[in-house]
Amino acid sequence: MDAFYASVEQLDNPDLRGKPIAVGGGGERGVVSAASYEARKFGVRSAISGVIARKNCPQLIFVPPRFSRYKEISKQIRTIFFEYTDLVEPLSLDEAYLDVTINKKGNPSATLIAEEIREKIYSQLGLRASAGISYNKFIAKVASDINKPNGQKTISPEEALLFLERLDIKKFYGVGKVTATKMYNLGIFTGKNLKEKSEEFLTKIFGKSGGHYYKIVRGIHDAKVNPNHITKSVAAEHTFLKNLTSEIFMLERLEKIADELEHRLKKSKLAGKTVTLKIKYSDFTQQTRSKTLPFFIKDKDILLETVKELLYKERMKDSVRLLGISVTNLNINTKKKEKVIDVQLKLDF
């Protein structure tokens, strides 16, 4: 979907149409979750602070997020997808992979199917979508950004290798800013440069990801569209209005975060063994500390006790602007029915 959250807000409120808007907080500690295309012209992007966003675009209008509304529309969009195939793998509320090799419409053209789906989304919901079409997930994902907004791009097997060779390395899906900078320093600026490197070299520099890069630049990506997407983690985090400088104040906030995380775990009927504490400092550097327990947990009190241990594991290097807790190593498809600890901690008085 094109600028999904922002587009939904403009759809529901005609006064916002054609104006630069940002979904998120515009205050001192606010962060932009999504920006309309009108706002993006001024350099407003998701994940930047509300202060910087307003500086880039003084006329920017901030709108609080309404995730229940986004989920509602996301379900309607997926209903349209299922008219064509049951092989739908959601990536988020606004994005999904569809395998239409064999489809319910009997249409042999994936390109025409994409056009039809996009037209149907617009006619039924009033929202614009873009699409990438190719023979594997990686190339289709890269292609989906080529003609945004409100466009699509098909990459056939015959043109895929040349397309990848000409592609700027930062446009390869999965190559973030840090990795792109590292590749630039190695003289890797395009797919062609990447292709010139041996698998041994890439694995030595990038570990397991090196083998992945070696394959994808050659158009090899065998991952199938998986409609049974497995949740790998459940998390909750808060950004604070004022930086925290004391572990005591942090524990107060972590108790609320643990309470929220417990609610999410129980709602999802999940539990996990690995607890991770996320700390973002005032200079925006980030740190994580983890501990794996011998049993599955979802109870707030045990979560908090584990997080407290992680918090005092080492000294804080600066004041803290964000804290988060996540649980991974979840009890999904476990071969053994292991015990889930879900009791209040008992204290001796």
C-alpha cells in the first residue's frame, strides 16, 4: 500500500487530502510512524523525530495513529487477495506476498492480476497500492518500489540478472544503511560489483548473510510464499517525555511495559523462553541484553524479575530515552509440551 497509515487518515478526513501529514507524535519526544507523499517531498520520513519532521516541513499536520482502523482496512485488503489465491503471506498491515502461479481466476498473467487487484482495492476502498511482479520473492519485493506510488513493475526471468547488476546496492531488500556503507567501503556500489565478489569473500565479511547476497544477486531466492506466517517475537516499548537517569525510575516504567507485554502474550496465547531488554540512550545509541530461561513464561512478575536482573547487569552509560522488553524463543510448534510458568512470584515475609 502507498503511504498506508497516512492515506487512511486522508481517506477518512477529506480536510487532510493534498496536505502534508504525518501519523505519529509531533512533540519533543514524538516519532513519525508514516508520512503522506506531500510530506515526503520535504524530507519527512517514518522513524524520524517529530521535531526534525516539523523543522523540515513547518506546515506539517500531525495525526495520532488509529491502529484499529488500519487493521480493519488491512483485513478488507486481504479479503481481496484471497479472491485470487490462498497463498498470501502478510509482511505487515500494508504489505504481503502473493503466489499466483495457480490462481482462482485462471489468469495466466501475474502482471494483469496485479493490475486487477490494485484497481479493485481503489474502487472498493479508495486507496492506492503498488506492486512488484517476478519469479521469486526477493526480486518482486525490490520491484515493488520501482514505480511507487500507484504503479507496478514486472521483472521477467530474462531481464532479472541485468536488472540486479544495474541496481544500487542500497536498493537491495535487506541491505540496510550500515551494511550498505560497509559495502561501499569495499567498493561494492551496484549489483554488478557485488556479483564480482566470491561467496567465500562475502561469507568472511558478512557471515551467513554473505551467502545470501551471493545468491540473490544471481537471481536465486528459493523461499516460498508461506501463508502460515509464524510469529517470532512479542514486544512492547515506550519512549519517554523526559530522559531517565535512575534505575529506580526505569524499573517503574519497565513494570508498565511488562504489564503491556503480558497482555499481548496472553492475548496471542504465547509464551517464550528468551527475554530481551532494549535500551536506547539519549544519544540514540542502542543496547540489548538477553537471558534465556529453562521454561516458557508469559507472567508479568517473572518477566519483570528477569528484566531487573538484565538492567543491573552493567552500568548505564547515559540517560535513557526508550525502554523495551521482548520475548522470543516462543512456544510455537514445539515438539514437546513444555511447562509454561504462569503464576505470581511467591515471597517469604
